[in-house]
Amino acid sequence: MKNWGKFITVITVLGLMSGCVEPLTPQQVIAKSADKQMASTFLKKGILPKKEKLYDWSPSDIIQTRRALQTVTSDISDAIRSYNSKYDSSTDTIARLFIKTARARGNKVKLYKNSVNNAIAPFVPAGSYANISIKKFNLDPAFIEFDKSGRVVSILVRRHYFPSINNRGLYSHDRDSLILLGKFAKKIEMLVGNETLSNGYVSTL
């Protein structure tokens, strides 16, 4: 699988950078993950659409995928309208897998408006896109998994980048899906106010 090969390449590079000559196996990555059950879901061969690439598994409390969307006009407003008309990230494969995994362990998932995604996504390290000037965090809903005591277990948010413009004046458009786990999810729980969550609440799934 093409996606699988890219994942192994990323892990190999990370291993070489740390002085390890052997790439991590999927089982080793799962063992290091802050949420082994969620990691196992997204590491299954063929589980993700071909256009959705596993991008980076470091640190262990973030699962990140990236999808290159169509090239759009240099007008960002047109790009946003195009995205909203063609994609529904509340029901895509990433969202369905996230919800299925959370519910399988007896937890609830709450769906929130774009305003909550916009409040959470900027806290996530930007990685290779740290210096990109055009970022959008308010194009998608957010999902939060809660345990039986009402504490946050994991979070799914998206962010969009327009990293380059070609010689025809068209921007490329990439979207990251970010699943926040373990201590990082708990950190976000402390950073995002209850009022923000209350105002952005849509439904419990």
C-alpha cells in the first residue's frame, strides 16, 4: 500500500535521526502511543482513503494525517467555498473511525461547531507548516471523546494550509486531521473554556 510505504519511510527517517537503524514496526508505534486503541485503529492497512496520508507519529500523543485537496484560485474565499461545497468532515472516514473507536470503549463523542475547532487547532504544533502564513482553523467541526466521568479522552480537529503559489497564480491546499490523545488532550481540556464548548455544542453521538 502506498500510504503504508510512506508511513514506514517517515518512521525510518525518525529512527535514523535518533540513532536507531531499524524502523519501528506498527506494533512498536502502537506500544509507544498515548492511546493504543486509537492508534491501532488508524494503523490498520487500507483503513484510510488513498488520498489521506499518515504524516507524523511524533509525539506519541498526536495522530496526524494530511490530505492534498484540489488546487484552487488565489482567492481564499473561493477556496473556502469550494471546500465547503465538496467536503463534509463531520461524516468522512477519519470522523467515522474516531467515533467508532471511542464508542467501542464505552465513551461518548460530542460534535462541536467550527468555532470550537478554531479554538483548539492553533494549540497543536504546526510541524513542517510552522512558517506558512495562510492557515485556516474554522472550516470544520470538532469532535471530543469523553469518558464516563466527563473527562476528555481524545479530540479530533482539522486545520488547513495554503503553502505555495505556482506560476499560474494558484495556491495548493492541504488539510491536516489531528487526533489529540493522552496528556495533550488533557492539556487542551484545561486551555479551552467551558463557555466555548457550551456555545459550540451541536450533539452527542
